Amino acid sequence: MNFLTNNIKNAIYFFILISSPVFSAEESSVPSIKTDPMSGGYLLQLILGLVVVIVCIVALAWVAKRVNRLQSSTDGSLKVLGGLSMGARERVVLLQVGEQQLLIGVSPGRINALHVLDEPVSGINKVQNAGSFSEKLSTMLNDSLKNKSGQGDS
């Protein structure tokens, strides 16, 4: 009996010795994350993330404003017919004011009238006065259908 108890004790010690590195390896390989949602680090990360999102929104609004600089007036008395960039911050713009067309130069802090056109530039008025997008699209589709039907008859 003494022999059996010694073997059992030895077996238990053996399993304890063998399993101790496994238990220690498991504890070190699986880190426990103990973060409180209201801790200072978490709140700082949350605030910085919100600041980044707000900065992105402001930057996109600024870019959209800069890209869409050439707009026509609401009552239609003043229209921007076209523009050409002459440098980093200089532009030449063709304006329609009533029946008269003006060529102006636009630079930071200064706008100059370059030329008043005696006769309106042809082709630009047709595109500007065509109406809404749906009217322009239907006109283009009708023209393309007429061209295809005219080609098929010959």
C-alpha cells in the first residue's frame, strides 16, 4: 500500500511539474484588458477621434466651396458662361449681364474688366439657355436618335 501511495504522490507531482509551464504560458500569452470605458485614456481617444471627424467635415466643406466658385445668380440676370485658369490664382471669366457679355480678369484682391464684347459669343448662349438637365438630356437623346434613324435609311 505504501508503494501505491508513493506512486500516486509521484504521479501528482509529475503532472504538477509538467503542467506548471503550460499554466504560466497561458497567463502570459493571453493578456487581460482591464480598461474602464470612462478612463482618461479612453475619453482622450474618443475626443481626438471626434476632432478628426469634425476637421475632415470642415475641410471637405472648404474644398466644395472652392471647387464650386463659378455659380450663376438666382434671378438669371448674371451668368458665368465660362472661365479659364491663367495661373495658380488668376482666372479669366466670361460673364453674361443681361444682353451684354464681359470678359473679366479675376485675381486675389482684384477684378478687372478686360473687354466688353460687342457681339455675344455664339454657341455659349444655347448651352446656358437650354434649361434643366432633363431638358438637355432629352434634346441630346432626340438628336442622337434622329442621327441614327437618318443613317439607317440611306
